[in-house]
Amino acid sequence: MTRIWRYAAAALVVGLIAAGGMMAMHGSSAPPADLDLSRSKSSEKDVFLVSVEPEAGSFRQGELHSWVLTVKKPDGTPVEDASIAVDGGMPDHNHGLPTSPKVTAHIGEGRYRVEGVKFNMGGWWVLRFAISSPAGADEAVFNLTL
């Protein structure tokens, strides 16, 4: 029986050391110094002008919140008929969002409500929007830090 306890204790120590190493590798990396934190930009291929804001005006770690995504054509005309997929995650940690946000409503003037966004830890996050409409298809990626 003593032998089993020794093996169990050794396995616990090895597990704790491995977990500490993983946390040190992933928990302390800082985002790039020149990270673009703008909330408004042209999409990757300049098909759309896109902006994103938390619907409540701010957001906090660990809470579910909604965002408003605004999509316009380059001439400023609102895009009213877009299909939008939402994705994202933490580039430094190589994992996605802890939730599956979705566009739940078109609220007019090219604005779309995105619900189910949650950031479960501090650090550098990205929100990625794949936008498709009769005006074209493109992607917009926004960086956020907590």
C-alpha cells in the first residue's frame, strides 16, 4: 500500500510541475507592441467598412455580453443584407473563444447584434467576422486586450 501512495505522490508532483510550466508558457506572454486595437477598419480586401463595439459600452472578463457590428460599403452605404459568421480566440494561447457567438439580429443601418461573446481570461483576444452580401465577401479581424 505504501508503494501505491509513493507512485500517486510522484504522479501528482509531475502533474503540478507540468501545469506550472504550461501556465508560465501561456499565461505571461504580452501582445505585440504594435497591435492594432482600432474598433473601425476596412475589411481585409477593402470590400466593407466595419466597426465593432460592445453594446453596453464596455465589457468585462468572465461575463457574457453583446456587441454591435456595423457593416458599410466603402462609400458609406449601410449593408442591410449580410450573412455574418463570428469566430475568434487567443492567438498567444492557440485556442478559440469559450462560447459560440452568433449574429442574432439585424438592427438597421448596417448594424448587427452579436450575442454570446465571452472572454474567460485576460490577455490578447481576436474577434473575426466573415461577412457575405451581394456587395461581396470579406473578413474583418479585431484585436482586443483585457
